[in-house]
Amino acid sequence: MAIYCALLRGINVSGHNMIKMAELKKMFEQLGYERVQTYINSGNILFESEESMDAIQSKLEQGISNTFGLQIAVILRTDEEIKGIIATCPFSEDQLAGGKKVYITMLRVAPTQADYDKMPEVEQGQDLYHIIDREVYVYYQGVMHESKLTKKFQKLMPQTTRNWNTMQKLYALTQAMKA
């Protein structure tokens, strides 16, 4: 069985797309997924399955639509991919300190050249970003929600963003599931 992390985009944010984690966990279990656990209210669900990533994604998005009446993008990563995201982070220990300025935007698929052409230019002293495969690593100089990068990334494709602290916790939880 593979360990997966489902990352839901835009739930329980500012009173929009509200889903209780207990109800979401129940839906996952009813769909046949095993060892289901949630982490915080932003839509992080760990589980085991033998199904393919494409089958799981489709089944989860349909399940959320049927159960909660919401059209929510689901981004999936395996436990090994979460491990790789942590290991590949291009930012320094100083930048990672505190975990609140580094965010990982996880894309459904790797960007095309057309996607790269839409990416914003970054001037000296502004926010920094690196794209590695299906992840966009961002270091915000100020507050994420005030950055021009945030809106530009949202236009790329189905994606969702988590801060560095959340990614580290998801990594720890996937490793605990392996034990």
C-alpha cells in the first residue's frame, strides 16, 4: 500500500468552502481508503491506497462534490514526494527559520514553457521563488497575502499552497505511518 497526502485547495478559508475534518475523514473511509488521518483544518489528509494517483484524484474530487457540494481541486503527493519536497528546498536555514516565510505551492503537473512565460519577474529585494518539478518554493520578504506573486501563481493551474511548518509536519506524519 502506498501512503498518500491529499492537499485540498481553498477549504475552510475565511468562512468559505467549509468542511469539517471529521466528515472529510469519514468520506475518505467510505471511499475505501485506509489509515485515514487529517492534519489541521486546511485540508491535509493522509491515507493508504493501492489505487493510482489519477484514480484517487478523480475519486476524491467527485466524492467531495457529491458529499459537500463543492468543486475542490485535490493535489496528491506520496510520502516519498513529500520527503523530496523537504530535501529539495532551495532556501537557506536562515530563510527557513520560523517556517512562516517559506511556502510550497504544489502544482498538479509540472509547468510548461507557456506557464513559465506567465511567471512574474522578480526584482532585487522582492520575494524569491524557485520552480523544481511540480513545486514552487517561495520566500516572502513580507506577508504572503500582500505579495504580487501569490495572485500570479494562482493562475498557473490546479495547485495548493502550504507553509514550511505544515510541510515538515506532513513529512513527519507520513514517516510515522511507515513505522
